[in-house]
Amino acid sequence: MIRVALVDDQPLFRGGIAMILESQADIEVVAQESSALDLLAMVERDAPDVILMDVRMPGVDGITATSSLVRELGESAPRVLVLTTFDVDEAAASAIEAGASGFVLKDAQPDFLLAAVRAVADGSQVVAASATRRLFERHRARAAATPGPEYNDLTPREREILIRAARGLSNAEIAAAEFLSEATVKTHISRILSKLTLRDRVQLVVYAYEHDLV
């Protein structure tokens, strides 16, 4: 059972999302909040696996809330899916930087929303790497930082796969380009995430962008 919490200041929207989620046998809505002011208390009380959170809210916005959650709970923090109205939204990019695992458009089809929740609960990314990179290219222009010592721990093959993944290639496409099996590519991706201390493939894209690797 996937435990989901909803944090959005629009009651009708929040209620509609809750109905969609509750229609599924493997998903349970454990909390509904109109703001992120008491987010940590809610997480401790209701132990959600995934939080669907509006990126733009009065008081504490989704960016600040996500950052606080990850800072306080680290790897044990629930996965965060931010909800946004625009497919290219600077606030969504900031939330991903803060530790969110991706974003979902508020007008997404129910099937996509459900698939996104399940994917995030399983530890996967929910937005295409190319879409995430486009977000950063458009809204987050700045001087790139030099990769730290953690990058030196990557093998030459892992660096190649990192770049291909950051460019939006799927495991199958990387496997074809590198003459590897998909299972081997998946293993390489897992090792890359571990060495760079990244939670998921979305953060891999952020890392590659911030360090001017693509």
C-alpha cells in the first residue's frame, strides 16, 4: 500500500485528487493539508511514502517545504512530487533542486498522475530527463560549479552513462549506444547515484546541469 499525503491550498482540487487516488486498491490517502506550515508534524504523524505538494502556496511554499523536509529527514524523507500549472516553471526547477523527485502538471490525466505516484514510491523519476534539463536551461542560467571529488570516483564508463542519462536517453537507448545490456546500464546508474549521493535520476540531471557536464 502506497501512503500519500496531499498538500494544496485549493480544497476542491485537493478533494478531486484524493478521489482519484482513493479509487486505487494500492494507494491510500493518509493526510490532506491546506498548507505546508506543519509539514514535519504531518509526516511524523501519518508517515506518507509520497507527498503531492503544490509548488506555489501562501505562507510556506512547496520549495521551502521540500528543502526543510529533506534537510531534517535526509534519506528517510518521503518522496515529493510537486504540482505545477506550467510545464516549464522556475518554481518546479527550484523544488527539484531542493530535493523533490519530479513534478506533475495539475491538468495531467488521472492515469499519468497514478503512474507518477507509483513510480516515485518505487524510487524512479517521474519527468523525462530532457524535460527537467529544459527547465534548468531556461530558468537557471548561472556559472557552473566544478565537480567535486565524488565525480573522480566515477569510472570512464560511468561518466559516459551519466552524460547520456542527463541528456534524456532511456536505459534501452544507453544500452544500444554503449553496447551493453539494459540490466548492466541499470546497475551502472545505481552505482552513479550512490557515488554522487543522489536520490534519483532527476537529481542526476540537476547534478549534470549544475556542473556543466552536458
